Amino acid sequence: MAKKVNPPEVRIPEELSTRLVNGEINLGQFLGLSRSAQYAIAQLADNLLASGQYQRSKQIFQGLVAADPFDSVFHCHLAATYQRLDQREEALTAFTNALKFNKSNVDALAGRGEVYLMLGKPQEAVQDLTRAVSLDPKGERASTVRARAILLTLKSVAQNF
């Protein structure tokens, strides 16, 4: 019969616990992950996303959102991963969460606009896509270049309808 092994006792400094509870640090920082470490992990997940490894990317971004639920970028990248997996409702929720923490996140606005189109909600789509383009009028981000192209296509279709 196997001997029962008790888990090691974990002692958490009270000051650290208090900072977590007061919202001064996020769970990732509580666990010892600096902001730069979290963003380095996000870059790895982005690389996985770009290489088509969507499930692995999703797992990492879900972990990052859990580690820092107030980071707009992590929510946005999780949303983009859901979008690639054709999980539209999840993508919509994650893009909306990203915008709760940064209402000017053009990647989230453009992405949510694309998802709204996929869900057959053109008015909402046009609103988000237009806002994204207005926040990046020079088209410095790939997402706003896509948003502008979608808006031009929608305008052309509407004129020819």
C-alpha cells in the first residue's frame, strides 16, 4: 500500500497576498512572472498562432488572461485565436473584454468588426471597423488595413446592390 504523502506547506508572505487582493499586482506577478516575462510568453503564443498551432496558442493565451485578466492585449490575442478556430461567440466575447480594458484597442475593434460580419451583424461591424480606421487613419496596423478594405468592399457592394 502506498504511503500518503502530504503536499509541502506553502508560505505566502502576507504583504504579497495583500497586494494581490488590493489589485496592486496580478496573479502572474503574484506567481513570480514579471510583465516582461508575460509579454515574452505572449510572443511565443503569437508565433504559435502565426504557424497555425491554434490550440496551443489558445491554451497559452487563456493562461495569460488568467494571470492578468485586466490586460487588453492578452484578451485581444485570445480572441484572434478563437477567431482562427472559428469559435465566433468566444472571439466576440474576448474582443469585447479587450475593449473593456482599452476602448481604443484598434486590433480588438477591427477583429470584433470582422466577427460581427461573420455573425451577420453588419451595423455593429461597420461601427467597429469605422472606429478602428478612425483611430489609425494612416493604416499603420495590419488590422486597420484589413478594416479599411472591408469597409471599402461593403461600400462597393452596397452601391451595386
